[in-house]
Amino acid sequence: MHVLHVVGARPNFMKAAPVLAALARVSGVQQTLIHTGQHYDSNMSDVFLQQLEMPPPDLNLDVGSGSHARQTAEIMSRFEPVVTERRPDLVLVYGDVNSTVAAALVCSKLQVRVGHVEAGLRSRDRSMPEEINRIIIDQLSDLLFAPSEDADQNLRREGIDASKIHRVGNVMIDTLVRLLPRSRRYKPDDLPARYALVTLHRPSNVDDPIWLRELLVALVECSQDLAIFFPVHPRTHQRISELGLPQTANGRVCLMDPKSYLEFLALQQGATVVITDSGGMQEETSFLGVPCLTLRENTERPITVSQGTNQLIGRDISLLKSEIRRILSGDTKKASPIPLWDGHAAERIAKVVIRGQHLL
Ligand code: UD1
């Protein structure tokens, strides 16, 4: 059996790594790894492949950046001949980025089976580009690997046949469980006792200069009470340079280059609070029991709010400040373990993939 995996952007790597490893343990499975090149900076891609111990990609499509239409179209036109030549039995796609939807579209038109890892997540906010991608990817997929019960319900509600849906748990947590012990070596010696870890990259936060400035000013104010570490995504870096960090920043908000997986995990585990708009961090903080304030109006991962440590802050600066104060006072939300977020999701995916061989 030949399984071809498609990755392209930073959050894909942590999801694909455990599935590649689980299928590598099964005899008779040939695997191909295609990197679309959506993320191309070494600190957004290469360092992740190395630390996650992924095999080097068999091919990099080198698509780079562009508008959504251009990037998606470029991935499709470069990926189509790869599928035609390599003739995989199954293509596995991950998450909700442009690389994922482009690959799913190509495969479904070539009638190659597609498996979607992290199926069924819905924010119900179509202004979010990833939501459009999620809906399309799930409609086109033959195997839907859902991380949680809400995800299967979303899929069934959209008319997807129950036989295609497999609730397997969360592959990102597989990677976290595996690498958490190793990440402790990456903890800086001079970390303050209390600090916030901040990340922002969603267009809804960083592409609006008035809101971005307000947020930065709020972070500067919060830095009087606790240190702030802010690894900056390339898109955000560009926006902050256009804006100029508010004068009052005075070096208290520590802007840094994007961190490697292990460095970042060490920072996340020790944080007093995480302030973010990332999807993956809502999940990781819930697993780690670290309070998470999400700078979004909605989430496609509601289980992190109902059972985890996540809280939606939206665009409410005063709520952000009062929640930080509450967390600093020691009043934190308690999380309960989320079913199947146990480090074994990829093994469950491998079982389904192998079982499905007879369908080929
Ligand atoms: C993409 C995903 C988003 C995911 C995020 C994680 C889509 C629609 N969005 O957003 O869901 O949460 O990745 O990071 O697929 N850039 C660089 N170097 C790189 C990559 C990007 O400088 O290695 C810059 C480019 O200027 C580019 C911008 O960042 O235009 C945005 O990159 P892009 O891949 O389009 O989207 P992300 O914002 O990273």
C-alpha cells in the first residue's frame, strides 16, 4: 500500500509526524512525504522536521507565499503531476491550511482516496479562511479522522456518511506527549517565575492596524505585572514593523524570532498564561493545564473551552486585562482530561488505514 502525506505549513508538521511514524511500523506500507513549501523559512519548517524526527520530504513543491487564490492554485498545479506519477493508494492531508485544501481538491478530481486528519472542526465563522478550507476538505475526503465528539457531530450534521468518520483523538497531542520530556532541556535558565507567552498571526488580529496597536499597548501595560515573551510569526513581524511598536514598550514586551518546537513547548509548559489566536495552542495548553486566553470571538475547538483551560476573549481588552489579573491571583480554570487526547491517536489512524486496504 502506498500512502502519500502532504504537509506545507508549520502546524502540519506536528500532526503528520506521529502518523508517518505509526505507518512506518506497519510492514508493506510505502510512504511518500510531499512538502508544498507554503512555509519556507527555516525557523518555520526545517527546524520542525528535524526536531520531530520526520523523514526528509521526497519532494518540495516550493510554492511560497501569495494571495489565497494564487497559493492554492499554485499548489494544485504543482501537486497534480506528482499524484499522477506516483499513484498513491491514499493521500493523507492535515489540518486546515491552503496546502490541505489544494491537495484534497487535486486528489478528489483524480479519484484518489483522501484521508483528512483533524476533520470536523468548525468555528462557524466563514470570515476565517481556514473555515472555508475545513468545509471543503471534509466534503471531499473519504476517511475523516476526528479529534473529538463535537467534530463527528459537525460532520454528521453536514451529511457525511457515518462510515467515513473515525474518532481517533488528537495527533498534535501525540507529538506533545512524545517530546515533552525532551523539551525540558530547552527551558532557558533565566526564565522569570511568572510570564505570559504570546502569539498572534490571524489576519483578523494582525491585519487590522488599529486593533493590533490596541493589543500591543495592552500587552505593554500588562508587562508591568509579568514578563511577556512574544515569538513573532513572519506575517505579524511585517505588520508590527509597519506599525512600529508603541513607544512605551521599552523592551518589556520581549519580541523574538519564531521558536523551534522544543523551545516553544518548554516556554508553553512553564507559562503563567498563554495569550494567543492559534488553534494548536488552545489544545496544547488544555493538555498541559496552562491557562489560555484566546484573542478570537469563536473557536473551532470548543472542547478546549468546555473541558480545557481555554477562554475566549474576543476583542475585549478590559476582559483580557481582568482575566490576566484573575490568573495572577491564582484563580485559574481547572481542566479535565479530554477523551482520546492520550498520545495514541496516530496508532488509531494507522489501524483504520490498514483496515481500509481491502477497499483498494
Ligand atoms: C498559515 C495558515 C494558518 C496557520 C498558519 C500557521 C492558511 C490559510 N493559513 O497562515 O491556518 O495557522 O499558517 O503559521 O493556510 N511567511 C514568511 N515565511 C514563511 C511563511 C510565511 O515570511 O516561511 C510570510 C509571508 O510574507 C506570507 C505570510 O507570512 O505572505 C503568511 O504566510 P501564509 O502561509 O500565507 O499564511 P500564514 O499566515 O502563515
